[in-house]
Amino acid sequence: MNGDAFWYKNGKIIEVRGYHIHDIIGNADKFGITREEIEALYKKHNEHMGQEGKAREEIMNRVIKDGWIRIRQYITKNGNSWSINFNSYTKQKKDIQNLISYLALDKQIMKNEDTVALSSVDGKYQEAYNGYINKKDGILSILEGKEDKIDLVENYNYFNY
């Protein structure tokens, strides 16, 4: 079962209501892509608008490469896990720290014992944290030296089919 989901960029966080791709489609200009480009990609892959397929993957990778960070919580009978996708860990480490701090310390929905998988879209960086196995290896361990705050985006159109 899917839980909470977010987009993050430049100190702003957007709560996703449903699927990440629907937010891109409904707010294309905020994600640096046009509605026409989105429609062309779905047509190129012979898929329906909003479908979770090859067009979605291409669109999601494009906005992530443009600096957006995607996060999704998965709720299972074995506990919570989180997936965080980004372009470059080196360039976005501070943003990732800010995002985790907001979710774990401010909102208190991400727990240190949750499994958190960090991965770059090119596959060059992949790291998993699980504080349940070893408390010092939990996700909060990457927050050393983090002091910035982030803001919740208020003016945002949610897109529903």
C-alpha cells in the first residue's frame, strides 16, 4: 500500500495526492515541461495520458534530472519503507538532508527505524538505511550538520483523473 508522497526542489515541498505523474501533468509549468511535450511523449509510447508506463518513466526522469526529488512511502505488514529518487547525490545532498529533516523531525512521519532507499536516476548512487537493524545506521544519521528549513508549497493544483 502506498502512503505519503512528495516532490521537493529548492527548499519547497509539495505533498502529492495520488500519483507523482498526475502532479506533473496537472502542473506542467511548475515542473519545467509543457503539456504539449507530455502529450507527445504519451503519443510516442502509444500510452494513455497518466498511464504508468514508458512515457511516465521518461517524464519522471526528466523532471528529476531538472532538480526535483521524488519521495514515496510504502506501508507494508513488515513496516514502512521510503523511496527517494534524485539526480545527483553530490549536488543534492543538502536538499536530501532538508527533505529527510522535514519528514522525520518536523512532520514526524518518517521514523529512524523505517527503511529508506536513496537512489539516483542514473543508478550511480544507491544507498539504503534501516535503523531497525542498527540504530546508528538509520536515516537520521545523514542529517549531521543540517540546519536549513523548508517550506510547504501552498499554491498548487492537484490533478485527478
